[in-house]
Amino acid sequence: MPNQIFTAASTSHVAKVRHNRVLLIGAGGVSGAATGSTSNTGGSAGGQSAQSRRALVPGTGYTVVVGQATTGQTTSNNVAGNDTTFNATDVIAKGGAGSPLVSAANTTGAAVNGSTTGGVGDTVRAGGNGAQGSAVGATPGGGGGGSAGWTAVGSNASAGTGGGGNAPGGGGANGGSASAGTTGTNPGGGCGGAQANNTTDRAGGTTTRGQAQIDWIPPCTGILLGVGI
């Protein structure tokens, strides 16, 4: 079954056949910034996946938008990853949730969870949960959740270790150690948390992008179980 994979921000997909399967992954979430000494932040959640069978009109263009990376800032606070969509609202895979900023000294950042909320499709799967930052005064920040894939949800992070992605989804990043938040693996892996061990503010992590894939079944004249396809 031929397929096309999309990673650009916006593409017009011209349908070749009527029967198609659309598979989407949202971008990973942004980990919160760490601005207190000593403080660390939790990891962000991995991106959702959504898939749906679609009857398209051959020769017609459909807009595919792939959630692109967002650069973490020293003010990053609960910034979700960008969504990946097909034909605007027909199929939607939401970006992963972002973790909160930590601005108070000697504070450990909260974890955030992956979710199916807001996703649109025949099947929507949650990205993995980000982990809480490690104990105050210790490194690293919390690991990021892995991205959901075509057959399963993303894996959850554990302490400073990122969760694995479900293929083709990317894995979450390990938490940052005396650094800005860390970047997971494309597509859709969640950011690891930032860790500030002095008076230097640390930015949230830069996210991964999402991905879109369209599988199509070419027309044929064969007969399967007595039914023409």
C-alpha cells in the first residue's frame, strides 16, 4: 500500500484514489523553564497520534499541516506542542502538554500527562506522560513522554529518563542537568525538564515536530471474496 510522509509545515496533498488512511502525530510539548536556584522542571508529554480512513475525491487538494517545533524560552510555562491536522478539522492529532515554569528556589517541577482530549479520528492515542523533576537540589529535570504511534500510546517517562515512542513516534528526552530543557526525538517526543543549579535562568526545551502519513489503495479490477474493489 503506497504512502506519503509529510514533515513540512503545510502541504497540499492531491488525492490519487478514493480510499485513503490518514495517520497523524502531534508535536511534543515544551518543558517549563527553571528560573529559581535551585529548581528543576518536569518533562513535557509526547504528541498524540490520530488515524482515520477517509474517502477523498481524486484530483482534489487537501491541506496537511504538520505541527512544527517550538523553541523554549526562559518564560516557557505550560506551552503545548503544535497540532498536526488533515483538511483543517477532519483529522487532528494534538501536540503534547507542556510542563509548568518553576520560579521559586528549592522547588521541584510538576509532571504533565499525555491525553486523547481534542484529538479527532477513528482512533486517537495519547502521548506518554512527562515525569516530575527529581528531588530538590539534585539533577536532572524530569524526562519527557514518548510519542504515540500507529499501534499504541507513547511510553511514560520515569524520573529523569524519557519514555520511549511507539513507532513511528519519537522518544521523550532525558531531563536536563544544569541546563535548559532537552529535545526529544522526531516525531512527537516530549522535552526533558530544565534544571537551574545557580542564578542562571534555564529555558524550557525546544520541541520536536510532528508527522503526517497518508496511505492509499490504488484502484484495481480484481475481485476479493466476491466483492469488487
